[in-house]
Amino acid sequence: MKGWMGKIRTLFLLSLLSLLLSGCGKENLTAFSPKGYGAEVSLNLIIISLLVMIFVFIVVMVIYTIVLIRYRQKKGQEDFVPKQTEGNKALEVIWTVIPIILLIIIAVPTVSATFDLADTTEKNDSLNISVTGNQYWWHFNYGEEEIQTSQDLYIPTGEKVYLNMMSSDVLHSFWVPTLAGKMDTNPENENTMYIEAYEEGVYYGKCAELCGPSHSLMDFKVIAVSPEEFDQWVEDMQNVNPDATPETASAQEGQALFENSCLSCHAIGSSPTAVGPNLTNFGDRSKIAGVVDYSKENLVKWILNPEEFKPGNKMSGNYSVPEPEEAEKIADYLLQLQPSEVTPESATE
């Protein structure tokens, strides 16, 4: 009896711990608080599946308990063999038909949602963004708007935004759980999905396909702002002058250093980026490389040794590491790249 009580106590504590841990997480990084159409549809499918599975679990446990109690071995029945039931057509029909019905309950809304979320009939009349997955960062090309940016994806609220996705290297998977489901990015073919944000905010995204040593660090943000703010952001980004002279002397020296050693991989403005992220609005971001706390100190550390933060990234070992004083000047230049007042902070005010 004491052994059973100990097991029950352990099970209770584990269940309580699981319940407590389930409340841990980051706002706008969950599929259980949808703020977009795709995420809302996904949550409905999750609920339907859970209800079916809970129903099956309860039925099985009830039958198991009844059988355990009613047909348990009693004293004097050591050699007793219960009556064997064979060829019971009623039972066979029941345990065949019921699972089919349960599968239909799950399959019908799932298939319907799949076709709904794959609908591209409004694509030509909507905002289209080309998304490219790279080890270990994301690039966004607003083709018609002639805007290139990386890591932070700006979209207007209340509108369908179509994402045309590919990969430049290995398989990745684009996932913003609070707004929509997952979509793989492949090197060979383009996949398309749409996202729609109901309200303004910063929504966190993850790569959901194992893609290398820094897969877990391949984070990005979707920044949803009002249509008016989005139009302002587009205008600000279109008017960026890559050759503009910074105000401070340190940033001016950093600009010269950047042009001499960094422009071969990075870009400022609408020019396509060949190797590294586009840095046009780097000063407006809230994270460095998607995961590092935003500060000059951390930016200098990243420039000097990116491998410390993202193992296996393409920047490591592929450039001439500047002196610490030069890295500080480059950081001063990058931090002042703030072309727009529409920032992640403005989306959460």
C-alpha cells in the first residue's frame, strides 16, 4: 500500500509540475493565443483533435477499469479460463465504425482548412513578400516596393500578406505560431502561404526545421503595424540614402570601414544581399542576429567573434576581423541606421 501511495504522490507532483511549466513562455510565441487567421484555424483543429483523443482515452480507461474489476481473478479461480468470445460481428462492426467516424471528424475540418490556407486567389491584389531562409537568418524582399530587409518582417494589420518562400541552402521552416502555421522553405521550389495579423504587435518567429548547429537560434520577428504606419515605413525605407553621411565622427569612420570590409556580404538600401543580412534599418531592431540583446557592447562582441553567439554561421572565418577600436566605430555606424520612426517599440505602444 505504501508503494502505491508513493507512486500516486510522485504522479501528482509530476502532473502539477507539468501544469506549472505549461504556463511558462513568451508572449506572442504560442499557438494557443491566436492573433491571426491561420493561427486561429490551427487552434480550432488542435481543439478538435484533443477532444477526440480525450474521448477515446476516457472510453478506453472506463472499459479497462470495468474489465479489471469485474473479471479480475478471484480466490479459487487459479485454473479458471473465462469464456472465449470469437466471431462477434457486433463488436467487430463497433470497433471498426467508431474509429472511422472519429477520423472523419478530424479529417473533414483538416482538409477544409488545408485548402483554405493554401488559397491564393487574392495573391495578385495583396502585398507579396519573398522570404529566403538562410543559415541562420531570414531575408525579406518586398519586390514591388523595392525594399530589402532581414530578420524583422513588417506587415500591415487586417490584410492578407502572401509570403513566397525559398531557401538558399538547406531546408528551413517558417513559423510564427501566434499568426499562422508552419511552411517549409526548399532550395528547389517556392512555397506560398499567407499571414494576417488581427492587431498590432511584435510576433516572434522560429525556424521549425533542423538546419544545423544554430537551428535553435534562427529567430526573427513579424512586426504588425497599422496600414497607415506600414505605408509610412515603406516610404521611409524607399527614401534611404546608403551614402548619407552620419552625424558623429566615429560613425563616419565606421561607415568607411563598413564600406571597405562589410559591403561584400551586407547591403544598405534596396540592393540584393548575396551572403549576409540586409542592414538598412539595423538601428531600429531590438535584437542582434535575431537572438543577442541589443546594445553597442554586444554588437562589438558579435563583430569580433560571431561564432560565440551563433556556431556555424557563415560570417565566422569568412572576413578579416577588425581591431576592437575599428569594431566600435562600425558599431556606431550601424546603430545610427534608423530610417523610420515605425519600429518594434512603436508596434507595442
